[in-house]
Amino acid sequence: MRQLSQSLAANLAVLDKMFGTSADYYAKEITIYHCRGSILLFDGMASLDSLWELLLDAASRQAPPQQAGQRCTGPQVFELILHGSAFPAESEPVTDLADLIKRMTAGMAVLLLDGCAKGIAFSVQGLKFRSVDEPSGEGNLRGSREGFADLLRVNLSLLRRLIRTEHLVQEVAQADTEMQTEYAICYCKNRADSAMVIRVRKALAAAKPELLLDSSYFVPWLLPGKARLFSAFLLNRSSDLGQDRGAGQRKSLCHGASGSFLRKF
């Protein structure tokens, strides 16, 4: 895995080579606390208004130097922002190129500093998505009428709100596809068979679908076989069943004691 360089120019050169021609790639060089840096994000996925409120208004503030004539170095600014300030930054720093791209494509903004081989991620997502509404194909007279939306995090929050127990576990991972689509395995640890959960987790980690539009694309790995008369899976759109749903088709895939669903990319 390619690690980030201490040189800001080297990191920006690599990113410009990868995304420089993309219209949504945004890289703004700033000076914060006397240290050169750059804010990276994808336009339309991260909110510039939120970013301004969290970080950019502090970019012009000048931190007092430790000694007369001395300026803060990249590692010092990194520690100051991450651990010595009220900035709502992600607790885990960005250390390699793959993690940087993962954070940016999740709607986060990343701050890189000259002289520091780590980045700081800020949760300023501004993703556009359809609101939570009633599933058109599944009527529910007594339970919740909230259908799953297009974003993984929204679906996870729906399940967390409905299943208010410490036993609910929601594991997020990336599928081994070209699009690196995220999916989640959700189960109650006091009810789900631990061996089945491990089996499902390993099967999904080993799956290599060429395309992943909804969770049914995992079926050949979860239930291998040339032919079957009955399906061992249930697809649903409603959140009150305690299972997750696919992003493309707004459905979930339930198997045994656990369920999985996808995030729209």
C-alpha cells in the first residue's frame, strides 16, 4: 500500500495524475498556522459550507510560535488540529493513498500538511439522496412505513433507531469490485449463530463479482450451486424487518441469521 509522502507537492502530484482531469476533483492550497497545506475533496460529495464553518475560517488564524521567529511544522500543526483543538476531525488519521481515496469518495474532506506524512479527515458530507419514504412494492399496515434509502449510512441509522439494543452489530466492508462498493452485515449477536456470521463474513470477503448493483449479486458465493429449486434468501425493501437492503434496487439480502445490504456508489 502506497504511503503518503511528507512532501505536500509530491502528494498533490500523485493526486493530480489520478484525478487532475476530473471536473469534480477539488484541491485548494492554504496556509494554516504558518504551515502550507491543501484541502482535498470531491465537489458535490462534500459540503463546502460545512467545511468553511469547521476549518476554513481558522485557516487565517495565526498560532503563536513556540519560540521567537519559529513557525509550526507540519507534524506540530497535525497534532494541534487533531488532538489540541475543537475541530471535529475523524479520530483515525489518513496514512496511505488508498485510505485517502476511500475517505474522499465517502464525502469527506482531507487536509494534507507539508512535512507531515499523515492527513486529517473531516466529516462534511453533502451527498444528495432520495428521502426515506414508504416502499412502493411492500405494504405494511402495523409496522414502520419507512423504506430503505440509497445511502448505506442512512439505512444503518434506520436499523439502529428501530433496534435499540446493544446486541445490534453493523459491520461495514468494501466489496472486491472495480467500484469498491460498500456493504454492511447486520445481526443481533445474542440471536445470530456466530458460526453462520463468520461463514457469511468470509464468503462476502472472498466474493469477486464483476458488477454489484444489488445484494443478490452475492448469492453465488453465499449459496454456491449449479441449480436450486428454492431460494434461501429473502429480498425486502422495508426497514422494520431488521434486515438491510440493496442500493441499486432498494432491496436487502437476508441469509440465515444475518443480513447484508449495499451502499449506492
